[in-house]
Amino acid sequence: MIKANKHRIQTYIESLARFTATPGNGTTRLSYSKEDAAARRYIKQEMANLGLSVREDAVGNIYGKLEGALKNAPAVIIGSHFDSVPNGGSFDGPAGIIAGLEVAALFQEYGLEPQYPLEVIAMIEEEGSRFGGGVLGSRMIAGQITPADLYEMKDSIGLSAAAAMEKLGFNAADICSARRTGNDVKAFLELHIEQGPLLEEGAQDVGIVQMIVGMTEIRITVRGRSGHAGTTPMEGRADALAAAVSILNELPGIASDESDLPVLTVGKLDVLPNGANVIPNQVVFTVDIRSANSDTIKRILRKIDKLVADAERPGISLSIDELLYAEPVEMSANIQSLLIGNCEKLGLRYRKMVSGAGHDAMIFAGFTDTGLIFVPSKDGISHTPEEWTDYAQLQKGIEVAFETIVQLTEAKEKSSNTEM
Ligand SMILES: [Zn+2]
């Protein structure tokens, strides 16, 4: 049985963690930043050290390729993203890239030749921390983003994604060349930290994701009428916040009334003009709804529509905008059964699970066979400097990924002594 190299895995993680804008306070690595450029140099160097042929696509995703024996065959891709949230951890994203590097290292060390080419990928802007929306690197690969979109997306200082990538030498206008399809990608495998407590609570080594939940984000705007807090009588006010609260109060109950455990979160709320002595004339808040069942999401949305309509009254008007709608996505049944078989072969404890977080895998699943492996997160936490996965746990997950990549690429030993 081939063992992954725990020391090498640790070195990769610790090395990538150095590329942060907030040393001593977690990983802050926004796409196309100085830290991105430095991490990019490191990843490309490590890929080259492993004998991979290295390239970056037009928008800055990094590939390292190990040619297969079959000519012009579709590739098996393994990887994840290397951007982070502000003050995030060292594992969210890098764990999956390092899984790819370690798998490639094991191929070289043990003289394995893939029939189908193996590509390790490091993607940009999964978190959406700089330009919003998220999974941008994979959405560009899937052909879901146009050059015009990249000019429209702005960071907090108003710089467009197109301009930011051009500063690093990439070319938004050439985004089409970054496109991959089911014709040239045979399969995609991502290893990611769980970011939740289930594996640790169950003392399990590996999570095999069956599906990624559907997610919807809407923005509700409530418009009322300002007035002086002291001189405007209570009667006849059009207080936007009071109207918003009538909706906010009902929202958690709408989710908990459903039997299949959807989750609903209001994470952002702006009150305007936000003065202590002014009646609010506008309130804007987001609602994030996730469920494994798209009918549940649609039912919740209909109930919210009704709540919003019922909140209309003289002086108060409301509107709803949809910011994101993603259907639940199933992971490949074939890859799930390979993963299960490999966990059993390696004697690892595993569980099947649903991912409540979005990942690049959900975009790849739109055009190729896709698998997603989770490894345990200590105390279930992530997106903080304390985010942690034991290297021994990461090693186990990577060994499952390695066995699965050997099968997907139909790798063979280079020497012809297989009859011995
Ligand atoms: Zn991630």
C-alpha cells in the first residue's frame, strides 16, 4: 500500500501559509494580490519540481500536467483554490491543492504512468472575498463568465476583476481560452476540509460527499419615509426598520417549519440613514437559504414573497432581488463508489454526507464526473486563523484521493514487470 508523505504535506501547507497579508493573524490572500503572486510562484515551482508541465490559463488558474500514455485523451483533474477569506486559515483551499501535489509526487516516486493525463489545478477567487459571488475560477473554466462580467465585478476600492488580473499579466478578453468541457476533462476530484463538526464528532476519517446543497441568496429592500425621531408622531410613520423587523421575525420559523432541515440566514443588514435620531427610510438585508431539496428552497421563497407582499402598507414599499441561485448538485455515483471502495481498502472510517457549503466541485459537476472528499476540521471551525486539520488526517484523505486518481487515470507502473 502506498503511503502519502506526512512531512511533505505539512511542508506544503506551512509554506503556502506564509503568503498572507496578515502575518500572525491567519491567511489573508485575495485573488490577484501581492500574496496571490507570491503563492502562485511557489505553487508553479513545486509543480515544476514534480516534473509537471506548468501553465496558467488566461485568467490565472494554475495547471500542472503529467502526460498520459493515451494521446489526446481527456484529463483527470485534482485540486482546489488558493485564495482565502480575510484572516482565514491555512487549510481551506490549500488542502485540496496539496492533495493534488502529493498525488503527483507519489506518481513520480513510485513510477506510475497515467493512461489519461493527470492535471493538478490551483484556482483563484473561490471565496469571492475580493469580487463577490464566489467560485469565480471554476465558473470561468465552465464558461459561465464573460469578459463584460469581469469588467463589471469590482473590489472594495472599485478596481474591476479584469483590471486586477491584467496587473498580474492575465487577459480578461481571452477568457474563452480558459474554458474546459466534458470533452477534455474525464473527471474532477476535490479534497476539502469539512468546515463542520460531523466527522470529528463521529470519529470518522473521511467524508464522501453525495451532494452539495442548493443555495439561494436574495436581497430584500424596504423603503419607508425619514423623519425626525422627536417630532414625528408614532401614528402615520413609515418606518422602514419596523417593517423589516416584521419580516425578519418570521424568517427563522419559515425554515424550521420544513422537515428536511433547510438553513436560512440573514447575515447582512443595512439601515439607512443609520442615525440615532432619524426614522429609517431604507433597510436592505440579505437572506441565504440552503437545502438539499430544490422544492424546499422554492417553497421558502414563495413564503418570503408572501411575507414581503403582506408588509406593504401606506408609505412602505418593498422589493426582492435574486443574487445567486444554484440548484443542488449530485456528485458522481461512480466516483462515490470508488471512494467508498478505497476507504474500505485502506481501513478508514468514512461517512457519506451532504455539503452545506459551496465548492468548486459543484461547478465542475456541471460538465464532468466529479467527486468531493472531506477531511475533519478540528472543532468544526474554519474561516478563522484557528482552522486546523491534523496532518495525519489530511494524509489519510490524500491516500484515498491517490487511490482514486490511480483508478480514474488508469495508471500503471512504468516498468513492465507487472507479471512478477
Ligand atoms: Zn474552500
